Amino acid sequence: MGFWRRFRLFLIGVGLGLILVMVFFGSRDWTSWTPESRVLTAIDSSEVRISERAECQLACLELNEERFTKLKAASSVNFKESNVKADPCPVYRLESSMEERDYQLFWEVCEGKEKVKLLSVVKIGQECNCE
């Protein structure tokens, strides 16, 4: 059996294997293992506390619960600006764009205790006097 015949049989086998994988596992979320997805899942599924500063900033930025939920859902984690080595709970910086405005949310995530705390909400270009 020549090389090209074996190569074609190999490609047919790989193709059939890919089709079977898509049939059996097609509805799975393949990105759930990434670090960003793990952080966002921890924030969404844990008990959330909001700091006094963040409450003041939410009121100043006029973010009600519905708008805040949309903002949180459209966020992505900026690991370069996050403090992932903080002990005992890392602080993550989430960035989001909503209504053509850029927002930054700072979350303290304690995965072992399943508690997250919103530390701060910043809208680029608008300052709130919340100290």
C-alpha cells in the first residue's frame, strides 16, 4: 500500500472521528476551562458583596441593577492590570464597553470561600467623588 493511499485513509478516519465528536459533544462550551471564563463564572455564581465605595460609584454613574447586570455580562478580564497574586483573594480588573462608554470594574474573588466583592466601578471620562 502506497503512502498516498495510507494518507487518504488516515484523513478519512480523522474526518469520521471529528464528525462523531461533534455529534456527541457538539453542545458543550469549549471555552469553560480558560482562566477568563473561570473568573467570570466565579463572579456570576458566588455570593456578591458590594463595598461602600462601589455603591456610591454605582449611584453616581446611574447604574441600576439591570444596567449593571448587562455591564457585568459584557465584561472581559484584563489579567495584565489585575492583581492575581494577592493573598488571600486576588483582585481582577474587568473592562466593558456599554453605550459607547468604557467601564472598569474591580472585583475581589475568593474562590475557596465562594465570595466575591465589587470594590470599585470606574467610567472612563467621568469622575465620582467617592472615597
